[in-house]
Amino acid sequence: MKTIFKLAIALLALFSFTACSDVPMPYEEPGTGGKGEPTTEAKGTGTATDPYNVAGALKVVNALAAGGETSTAIYVKGAVKEIKEIETEKYGNANYYITDDGKNEIYIFQSYYLGNRKFTADDKLSVGDTVVVYGKFTNYNGKTPETVGKGASYIYSLNGETAGTTPVTPSTGEPKGSGTQARPFNATAANAAAAQLKDGEKRENVYVSGVISKVGDFNSKYGEMNYYISDDGKESSEQFYIYNGYGKDGAKFTAATDLKVGQKVTVVGTLINYKGNTPQMQYGSKIVSLEGEGNGSSTEPTITTGKGITISGTTVTLTNANANEGTESTFIDLSRQGYEDTKTVTEAKFPDGTTVIFGKGEATTAPTFYTKTKGVRVYLNNTLTFTASKPIAKIVFTCDVYNGTNCVGNATATVTFSGNSVVYTNADPSLTKGGVQLRVQTITITYAK
């Protein structure tokens, strides 16, 4: 039966490719939503014994607000329709689509293998396999029903086989504390408390305690830093995001090395649920307790660069010296824009309408998307031109690492802020070829006040 289904899927795919220019596709393209009328009756209740079929899951997830998540993890059954990627080197997760009948589909994003284990080989899953996936689902950008990423889901059943009778729950952690100074929230409890807030609502004077699991970008102008905490200091555990926080007793940070992974902190500040879907601690929090030296693994020495550019580890920050940073921002993940592998990229559009043009500049090679990079490779003298509807205060790139080298562009790169436009050039006047590529994966823009 499995072989017959695989053959049916292959024939359907062949027909779609040969006829797509003549007749409408029977389903929406990946990443464009899948919100059309279901071709199969919705079935199931989302439990292990009665999982949703794909039509049932689509009905539930499409009813969520943009960015909303299912309140609990659910079970969804379908046949693997297309495998986008199985990553085995670092994260051990897979991206693929499942279907009821080859016409509808739902996206399984950054999901683990059978029994909530990481994928160790790319032949563990095949088109036509019948799977039951367990995890939370989200209505990504209001357009793409999919699983919550970063290993928050896994294959519960593969072709009728399970890894045991009791499903393994993804590591979301146990909520602890009450948010007071005497009993601070842990990361899980802080996320839960912030998630209950609507966009624009606040919960002030909340204490959260944990171990630093990741250090983000450092704002030298305002002495602020972004970082994450979890119960054990691991990124694989549930993390809570501290946005633009201050140091001990509210003092400004003076260097990107002021915080290190492994240090235990207690932070006091204001909880918000940014845009209604991103629990975090609002800018302006302060550390009331800081213990330990940490292991220093997340923060690397800041590289001296051209004016307005800071490089720290795999993070590149472009800062507008003539603008005060506001609270409004926008974000894009370049690995999820539908670019073809090894093909030139010319433009990307942020959710709020801001655009970035990838220019060849004076180079011989134009910016190119690579699936392995999970982003766009920007070569010597290539340019990135941002155009927004309002002034930009800061742009942050997160970048790839290749053979131990941080692909963060040349230290002599330049940036120019002018009105609502920003131009970044991966320049090095001493070179005519080579240099350090900027392998940018995600871009966060923060607008001026």
C-alpha cells in the first residue's frame, strides 16, 4: 500500500509540473497559505487515538489569528507529500509537508524524528510514509499553517510504529515561581504569564530568574543588551527573551562581553506579549542578581569595524547615530522566502512593507541564496539597500558559520543612513576579490522613535 501511495504522489507531482501553466493548481503553493476549501472531510479530535487528518488540522489552525498557536499540542496524521530538508549536522530536524490525498497539505517545520529524537540521517523519512506528528501548530503570518519550529514537534508514529506507548513531551519546562522578588518566575512561567497578555498590555515589576542561554546584540550607544535565559542555560530548553535590558542595578552595559552563557541572573522588569505572539521582557529591565563567570561560549570579542557597524560573534549590528531607538520593529527569515537554491536574490519584503534590495554593486558575483547557508551570501562589494516608510534606528543581521569562521562580512564594510533608507556595502578597498562573505540568515529592523 505504501508503494502504491508513493506512486500516486509521484504521478500527481508529475502531472502538476507538466500542466501547471495550463490549468489552475489543485492546491495552493507552499508558503501561500493553504486556506482554500478543503478537498477532504475534516476528521479527528487531535488525540493520539483519534488524530486530526490534515483537513481537520487545517480547519483548526486556519481559524487562529495571524501568529497564533494552538493552546495545546495536537496529533495530526497524514502522508509525507514533499520533503524540503532533513538537517542532520547541527539541529537534527526536518521540514516537510503532509497530506490527506495529495491535494491539501500542512507544513511540518523544524520537527524532530520518531520518539522526539533528532534526525541522524536523511533517509529516515520518505515521500509516501504515513506519519502522526505531535506538537503545537501556528498560523504563521496568517498565511501558512505549520508546526511551531525549533524542535517543538516530533513524529509520534511512523508507518504505524511508535517509539513507545507514552508520547515524549517536547521540553517546554515546568512553570515555577510567582513573579515576586521572593519567588521569581522561571523561563517557562514567565513565558506563560506574558503569553496571557494582549498586544499593548503590560505586567510591571515582575522578577524572573534563570541561567543565561544565549547572548544577543549589544547596543553600545544606550548600554543595552538582548539575551535569553532558561532553567539550565541550554538553548534546547525553554528560553525567555530579555529585550534591550540593562545590567546590574540598572547600570549600562559597557561591552558585549559583560554577559556570558552560564551566568545565573535574576531580572526585574515589565512583561509584554509583543504583537500578541512574542512573550518577552520589555526594554529597560535591570539585573538585580548576577552569579558566576559563565562559560563564555556565546559572546565573542567585538570586532572593530567602520563607523556605525558592530560585529560580535555571528551578529552584525548597523546603528544610526542620529536616531533614538524606538520599540517598533520588523523581522524576516531569509530561509523562508521561497528562494531557489544557488539562485541570485534581488529583493526581500518585510511583513510591514519595508524592502531590502540585494545589489551586485561593483562585484562580479551577485548575492545568492544557498539552502545550506539558510540565507543569502553577500560577496565583496555587494550592497543591501533598505527602504522603509519611516527612519531606521538599527538593523541586526544574524549570520552563518562555515568551518569555524563567522561569515559576518568585511570589517571594512560601510553603512549609510539617509532619511528612510539605509545602504550597507560589504566593502574592502584593499581587495579586488575574496574577502569575508556576509552570509545573512535573518534581519531585524528597529525603527527610530
